[in-house]
Amino acid sequence: MKKIIKNARKTAEKIISVIVRIILLISYFIVITPFGLLIVLFKDYLKLKTPPGWETGNNSHSTEGFLKKQ
């Protein structure tokens, strides 16, 4: 009787380890992959979508006092 219980536990542990891996794989493809794809699709890393021209800088130097010091 004890052998049957030990064999059943070993079999159950193997089945559980397979089920856990399947659940983790499915959750990865449901949660993480779409999030990463959305980031890649909507993030402009090279800033190619910004219009050409001058970059706006820090406006702290555009005060009247700074202009008088020149």
C-alpha cells in the first residue's frame, strides 16, 4: 500500500511540474509579450517621428537679466 502511495505522489509531482510550466508559458505569452510589443510599436527610440528643426533647449537663459549681461 505504501508503494502505491509513493508511486502516486511521484506521478502527481511530475504532472504538477508539467502543468506549472504550461501555466507559466501561457501567462508569459498573454501578459509580457503583448506589453513588449506595444512598447516596441509605440516607442520612438531614434526620435524619427519628431519634426525637423531646432531643438528646444532650456529656457532659463532667455530671461532679461541674462540678455543684459551679454
